Amino acid sequence: MFGNNKKLTTRAFAVVTGAGSGIGRAFAVELARRGGEVLCSDIDLESAQETTDSIKAAGGRAWALKCDVSVRSDMEALAEQADALLSEPVNLVINNAGVGVGGKNIGDISLEDWEWTMGINLWGVIHGCHVFAPRLKKLGRGGIINVASSASFAAAPLMGPYNVTKAGVLALSETLAAETAGTGVNVTVLCPTVVNTNIFTSGRIHGGIPPVLNRLIELTGVSADGVAKTTLNALDRGQLHVLPQFDARMIWRAKRFLPATYTRGAGLLSRLAAAKL
């Protein structure tokens, strides 16, 4: 828990990356609804401004800032702007910015795609933790939410760069949680399966989005709003891992109790699905 402040997400002073859409926007809006102040950052300033405008229209306090999380100096500038704009020091950081890449086998997908994905999905979270974790520890309270994915442990075929970066975010979060234990700073890592966002349509999915994935999103995709609320509540409870969907929890268990069987099964299912396309 956060000392005497068990409800950190009530009236938080927060920085959210990738706040222009999807889960990032949902986090920002929900934090403002809970009475917090939010610095909404995104590489697309226009989309970040749209999030900010919606918060202000509802009576909340928010600011928009352009930030490329893959660039360390941008993240450092984000921290400086947070100090200048928020009425109190940052006590919550949500490293959410991410991109989707997939559709090719390892060895076929380009190194440029690897580098692009690593820069945003992994280095972006590293930069966020590197810049803000010392500030929060010095403050003596606060929280960090890192958005990973069930891909961090599911390791599905044809998603190499995405899987690797999200696995890195999971390991980074667990390491940081151990390092901040007892400091008043809690860490939560979000590992969802399918969420109704634009990560697939805005990413680099070679060969296009498979019809089966679109159908999966329609049938099982949960709302970004629900995921954001669940994760914020988990942070308030001091919970490290958040797997908001039933299928994510089943994959988590299968991978740990039957790792070899799971991996062979995932490969077989992938080949069967490809044969039907």
C-alpha cells in the first residue's frame, strides 16, 4: 500500500504517455474523473490535445505535450514540464505508449521494424522509469504503471518484435517493483489480451490484419475504459500484475505449468490458421 494514502489514484498528479488514444486516453480521462491533474503526452500532439480538451470540457485539469518516448531528452523534457504545470509533484506515471508489429517470421521481418518497435515499446518504458522512478522514490510515495501485454508471456508466432518488447516491459516492471519495495512507490504492470484500441490499425502488421483477428476483437475485445479502471484500482491495492481478461489468465497458467506443450500448441494453431487464410 501507499503508506496512509491507499487511494493514490484519487486526485493524482499524473503523467500519461500515449494519451492520445486507446488505453492511454482512458487512463487520462479516468484519472481526471477521480479528481486528478493529468499531463497527456503523445507523439501526435493533436490527439493528445483532443484528450485534454475532453477532460477540460468535463471540468478537469489537463495539459497536452508532444513527446517521442523513444528519445530520452523528450522524456526528460516531459518531466520538467510536469514540474512546471502540475500543482504538486508527479506521483503517478503511466508508461503506456506502444505500437504493434507483426505478420512475419523472425528472420523475415526487417531490422528496421525491430528497431522501431524496440524504441517505442521498450526504450520508451525504460526512459519513463529511468526519469521518473528516482523522483518518486525521493518523494517517498507514488506509483508507476507500465503497459505490457499478454504477448509478454504468450509469445505467439509472427509477433517477434512485439513479444520481445513486451516481455522486456514485464521483466523491467518486476525488477523495479523489487527495487522500490518499502520505498512508498508501487509498480503495476498491465498485461491484457485484446482491447478495443487502434494499436493494430496504426502499427506495422505485414500482410494486413487477419480477418480472424478482427473477429477476435469484435467477440472478445474489452473496452479501454474498463481496463484503465481495473488497473488503477489494482495499483491502489498494491497489486503488481494485472491480467484483466479470463483468456490472459488462462494463458498465464498454461505457460507456467505446461510450457513445452503450450509452445508446441501455439505453433500448431498458428500454422492451421495460416493455412485457412
